[in-house]
Amino acid sequence: MNAFALPLLVASSALASITVQMDVPALTAASTDVVDAQVVSASAVWTGDHRRIMTHVQVDVRETWKGTATGRITVVQPGGERDGLGQRVSGVAALVPGERVVLFLERAGDRHRVVGLAQGVYRVQPGEGGAEEHAVPASLEGLDLVTPAGRSPALRTTVSLSELRSAVRAAR
């Protein structure tokens, strides 16, 4: 039985994406735009060479915390399903139409991409009994984080939306 456990452990770690661990100040510094947004739609497309699938997510910006993104913008994420085929990229947080999110973004031409993979996504949830809304960090499943040399980033935790906004504005 032990002979089978090691190959399974090796195989499962091979499915993870590896990136540097980032806290809110680091995500903010690496972002051209940080927005509170509503996800409108998502559609998968083939790349020009027809070797990869990318998902184009349309989001309506509710409020810009850093940068100049306004109105409806396109966020491009690796992976998706198209023509009966699917490609999944570990560590990418799916953006679901109808949900409200805070996104840490890097501008790439007329589109954007999420900084730090799933680290750059917070899902906005209503507060209980009329309490303030909360920003819940997206799951980091499938993402192996490497601690940057010389510093220990703060842990990702659920915070009030106003606390996250203040942290981003302080780090701009």
C-alpha cells in the first residue's frame, strides 16, 4: 500500500500551480487596477493557435479602488470549456456570472488578468442581519504558494469590505 501512496502524492503535487504568496499590499502594488465588480458573463475561446482555451469574463466595475478601470471590462483567465473540451488551470478562481467580487488586476492591452491567480480574487458576501458586507478570499485549492525571501505576507482572511478597501487605498 505504501508503494502506491508516494506516486499518488507526487502526481497530485504536479497538478498544482506555483506562485509567490501575496498579501493585500503586495497584490495592490502588482496591480494596475483594483475593482469592486459584478460578474456579467463568461465565455471560453480558443487561442489563435487552437492549443489553449481562455475564458473571457465580462465584469461591470462598481467602484475603482486603484487605477482607471471603469464601466464594463474584460478579464481573461486561462482555461475553460469549448467545443466539448475542457482545460483546467490549477489555482485559477472561477468567476461566476451574477457574483460580486473584488479583483486585483493587471492591464494587458484592452483586457485585464487577475494578479496572483486565485489570490487576486475576493468574493463579496452580504453581512448577517444588515451588517456590513464581507470580502471572502477565493479558495487557493490547487495553488502552491512560495513565501517571498525576507518577509512573511499576512494571512488571507475574511474582512469587511470597507477594511479591504482601506487596505488597498493605503497601499496604492
